[in-house]
Amino acid sequence: MRRIVFSVLALAGLAAPAHAAGDADAGKALFSQKCGICHAPVEGQNKIGPSLWGVVGRKAGTLLTYTYSDAMKNANRTWDQATLDDYLIAPRQKIPGVKMIFAGLPEESDRQNVIAYLATLK
Ligand code: HEC
């Protein structure tokens, strides 16, 4: 009995952080691999895509130093956990007309990890 209680507690302990949010370290590696060609995680540094410094909390398409598509300018959403998760599944289907040529991240854990990393860019 004692052993069962212990295992349940151990499992709960392990599961809690993963459930609460993604893993920012794993997200950083994934960012370098999947997003880094087009996005810098650095303030003011635009590449093919806009800088993603401070993207969490930013209104879509509003970085003044970057030239967005009309689709992104008119997306009328603020980037947060939910809107990023939705967008990153399949960017060009979620906001038709955006010029981000990226198929998307179909794995929920990948999206959560990348979003956890994006949230550290501030
Ligand atoms: C092939 C280049 C490319 C790749 C790869 C790419 N993006 Fe983008 N991204 C863009 C471009 C270009 C835009 C601007 C879209 C527009 O204006 O229509 C953009 C826009 C965005 C925006 C909106 C930013 C804003 O200021 O509103 C987010 C968020 C974003 N990308 C996240 C990501 C993430 C996270 C990844 C990796 C999982 C990624 N992108 C991979 C090119 C890319």
C-alpha cells in the first residue's frame, strides 16, 4: 500500500510540470531547428520573418520595423498561449494569405515547447 501511494505521488510530481507548460529548453532546440532560418529570437533583428523577441503579448502584425502581409496585419489577434498554439498547427491554413511558408508543428508537445521558449523572449 505504501509503495502504491509513493508511486502515485512520484508520477504526479513528474507529470505536473509537463502538463502546466511546455519545456522551454526543448523549445529552444526546436526553434533553432524549425524557426531559426527565418526568425531571430533577438530584439529588433528581422530576417525573412519578424523578430520573435517579445512576441507573446504582441498584437499580430504590428512590429513597426517589419513589412507584414495584409493577411497578418489584418489577423486581429494577440499572440498568447492559445492563439500561438492554434496558428502553429498549420499557419497558412489558420491565417490564409500569410507569407510564412512553414507547414506547421502537428505535435502538440512541440507547439507547447516552442511557445514556452517564446515566452522567455522578453
Ligand atoms: C520559411 C520561413 C519561416 C519559418 C521556417 C517560420 N516562420 Fe514564422 N513567419 C515567417 C514570415 C515571413 C512571417 C510574416 C508573415 C506575414 O506577414 O504574413 C512570420 C510570422 C510569424 C509570426 C507572427 C509574428 C508577428 O509579429 O505577428 C509568428 C508568431 C511566427 N512567425 C512564429 C514562427 C515559429 C514559432 C516558427 C517555428 C516553429 C516559425 N514562425 C517558422 C517566416 C517563417
